Amino acid sequence: MRKRFIFIFSNFLWLMLPSYFEAASLDADSSIVASPRFHSFKVHRNALEAVNLGEYFTDCFVEVEDTDAHDHHVSLKLHFPATADFFIDPRLYEGLAFFCGGLPSLCQIPYQVKRDGVVLETLNDNWTLWGWSQWYSRNHMSFTDETTLTILHFDDHTDFMSPRIHIVESEMYDSLTGKPINLLDPDSVASAICSTGIGIGSFIAPFLWQLNSKIKNVKILHVSQRYSKELEFFQIVLSSKQQHFPQRDLQRLELNLVPIERLLGKDIEYVRTSSLATVLPCISARDRILVHFDLDCFNNRYDRDSDWTEKETTHDPSLKEVSREIDTVCGLLNTEIGRKRLEDISIAYCPGFFPAELWETSREILMSYFKEER
């Protein structure tokens, strides 16, 4: 069965359940441990009369097993895929043993995250928002009208998908638990990640939503082999769209892109290119800088697609080529920007996208540049 684009949904494990995040905010050398839970519920048909059910479930509740249609409702059983074939990668367990120091069950993959100083390492990329919320809570009092922020985004995907978050009077709420989400409270962000309100590829929108009230100019500089070397410029527009969840209609957070000719130095701007060297001049000397490495930027062999071998083109460079590219990128950041200007660095290993046999070597190179001396 085709699994292309299933990365959009791979964290929708459990819906409409009480929060079960029990760990406090983590310090260096610590990690989160949580237990998987599953959930079943009903969506009433009369709320979906004008909705294409296939598109609706794909967008909202894709991790569905045993869908059972009745006269007045659809019964859903949600379950995170916990089989190795879902992750495509035949050497997945090799990567898990390296990252986790053992072999966790596959349903524990969404919880694997650890921090060491400014470096956050995780399997699924949505924990990046948790790291950013820690940075935000530490630094928000220092923001002024002159503060500018650059997010360096190394990723094969934009990660601009809509989270399961709704807006009420400019405040964010987890649509699955009803709990508030605030960057000043990293535990609230972790709770929304654990509930799957914030899933893979949907962690940028909530960050921008709250950040927009504090920092007047934010730039996302996106480096991906999918694009040309020539810079492309966009304005990011934050808004919300009405969407039905099992209990009620909600205003779900979303973002959209509007093309512009150049950087304007205001609001939220997005630049994409295949070349870090080409986009570096977009960073000013006063910018505060966050870095996100989704390692599928360097090799996205599987793209969590069971038909990956049938693709005409696949981004699958060798270990030597991947190592050289990571070293080049890190070297440029070190020489052209400086390690001390990178205020938070997140690294996502992306099971089912970035090949597991590349994890250890890639980490060694990254840490040789970014790990802080103790």
C-alpha cells in the first residue's frame, strides 16, 4: 500500500484523551518517557454532510483502523502503526539501538527526545517546537521592537502543515485535549506533542503564531535539494480555517505563502533555496538565530513511501556524500555565522525518511561542531 506523504500524519496516535504527559521540563542529558495509549470515538455524519469523508479523515484522523460506518455516525479506532514495514527502512533497529541505547518498541518512537545544552536531538521532528518553547521562555523578556529572528531550516519538507490546534481570541488550544498551549510553558507544548495535537511537519505554525506578537520580523531560510539555487521569496500569512472535530467546529491554525520579489524586513518572511551559501547574505549581523536540522535534507531515500524503489528520482546520496555535505554546511555555519550565534539547534533523525545506517556518522559530524564543552 502506498504511503507517500504519510509523514503528514505519522504522529496522530491518540485523540480526545486526557493529557498524560508526566515529565517536567527537561534539562541537559535527560529524555522523555511516555506510555502509548489508543483511543476510539465517533464522528456524527450530520456534521460532515458537505465534507468528502476520504479527504476529511486523511487531513484530520488518518491513523485509523477498523473504520465502521453506521447510519448516523462513523466509528473510528486510532492506532499508531507499530510494525517495521510502516517505517520502510530495513535497518531501522540499527538506528534505534544507536539513538536509544537499546531497542524500544516502535510505538515509543514518538517520545524519543533528549537535550544536551543548546542541542536538542529527537527522532520525530515535532519536538523541535518544545525546544523552541524552552528558548522562547528563557528569552522573551529580552525581545524589543528591534529584535529580528532567523530560523535556518534544513529539511526536505517545508513543515508548514496545520497542527491540530485551534485559535480562540488569539490563544492556542490543543484541539484533541482542549488544553491551552503557550510557548512560555514548555510543558504545555510537550503535552500537545504527546496528544498528537502537534504532529510531524506541523510544528512551525504554532511557533510563528505566538512569536508574531513579540518579534516583528522573522525569516525562515529553508535549504532543500528540492529547490533551485536561486532564491525564492515569500510572505507567510497566518490564519485559521473552520474544521469539524468530533465535538464541535473549531478555527484550526494554518499558514499560507504569498510570493514577494525580495525580503522586506517586516512580518514573517520565507526564503527557499538549495544552497546555504546563497542564502547566508539574508542573515543580518543583529539577527538571533535558531537552527533546525531534519536529516532527510541530506538523504531522503525512503520518504516513508513503500514504493520508493519505483521512483524515477530519489534523493539518496552515499554515506561519503552525506558526510561531506553535512561537514560543508556545518563548516559554513561555523565560519560565516559563528557557533555562539546559534541559540538553539535541533536535530531530527526521521525514521522512515533518513536511512538509519547514516545516523551515527551524521551525528558524529554534527556534534564535532555543535556539542558544547563541559
